[in-house]
Amino acid sequence: MSDKGTKKKLTRIEGGDAAAAAREAKPFVAAPESKAKARKFRIFAILSWIVAIGLEVGAILLLQKPPVTTWQLIALIVGALVFAVIGNLLWKKANRFDPASEKDKFRFFVQNQLGAIIAVIAFLPLVILIFTNKDLKGKQKGLVGAVAVVALLIAGFTGIDFNPPSVEEYAEQTAAVEQLTGANLVYWTKSGTKYHVLSDCQHINTKKTDEIFQGTVAQARELKNITQLCKTCAERWKKEHGAVGSPVPDVEIPATEAPAEVPADEAVPVPVN
């Protein structure tokens, strides 16, 4: 193999069996350790959302007891926003460890955009109640209403996943690397946007790089949300090795001709002792 290796610190991400993944041409299934991490992130995300909704309820109750103190209402809104954003980020991270399937359109949408849905639940009723509240006047209503609207927009934006992961996408990206190199093994960096099939690739062996990570395609997506293969690596591999995993073309093998029968009168007699 022409990969001369790297002088950078090389960190192998545990948990992925690249050799087994290369041998088994099966649909992508998240590893048990990945499912466990996803479960943990989802639990913390749900707890954060519960706190956010609880703070929203507190703000709604505050509106029902005039006179309303502006700074208290704003503090509750900002607090709800912080916990909503934390929940959104944790939930999206969990989905990278254990993605949904595109085959179930409804579940795929809900699982990947749940943060945006929670944001609407947490802030839209509050926005409506603020602007319809008769006890809030003039500048106070405008200030508190503006804060609530901004909180709704920020929470909603951070809850949207514009590039949602899927089981099918993981399987396709893994198959592409296996088709090229014959193994599910890639390299990436902390600040990189692509994964590489060659550890000595010029794009990851720079002065700014002091550590290179090694793992599977799924792990690159789980840890850094990297979805693209380095074109330089791909072209270099094809030039030097070809596509290792390319299917072998069918070749017709001519049938072996049966030996001609020897006439009985020309048969060589076998001596008998």
C-alpha cells in the first residue's frame, strides 16, 4: 500500500470493527456502544427540554399576576432558551450515533426535527400571551415580546437539522469507502470537514494539525459530523490501486471438450498375466 503513514499523533477511535464491516455487506446498524451514547444524550436532552418548558410555564404564571416585573419575565425567557438550545444540540448529537431510517418518513422527520417542534411548544404560547396581555403596556410589552420572539427563532433554528443523518446514508457512505479501499477505515482531524482514506494525505498533514483520528465512516459522522470523502485521497487511491472493492466482471469460461471415443477395434489390448 502506498500510504506512507503520518508523523502526527494518530488516535484510533475504539468501538468500530472495520474489518468485520468490510466483510459483511449488510445494512447499517449502529454499534451497541453508539446506541448507549445516543440513549444517554437523549435522556439529557429530554431533561433539558422539560426544564425549558417548566420555565415557560413559570413565565406564563407570572403574566397572570400583575404587576409584571420585566426583568423577572426576561430572565425566565432567557433561561428557557438556554435549556432549549442545550436540549436541541444533545438531541441532534444523539441522532448521529443512532440515526433513523428514511423508509419511515414520519418518524424520520419527527426524530430529526424534534428540537424545532419543542421550541414551538415552549415559546409560541408565551409569545401569544405576551402580545395579548392587557396588563403589559407600551415599551414593556414591546421589550418582553421582542425577547420572546427572538428566543423562539433561536430555539427553532438550533432545533432544525438541515443535514439529518439516516441509516441509508451511513450505509451508502460506508459502502463507497469499502468499494474504494476494501475496508471501512478513514482518518479525520478535529477541525476537518472531510474524512480521508490515506493517513499521509496532504490536507491533514499540515502545520496546524497535531492529531489525526482513525476509525470507521460512522464514527467520523458521530464525533465530527463529517459526511464527505476527500477527493484528493479518492483520486490518488484509484490512480495507485484502482478500486479494490470493484466487482469482478463476468468472464465466459469455455466448456472443456469431452475426449473422443476410441473405436473398439483400435483399442489397445491390456495384457493379462
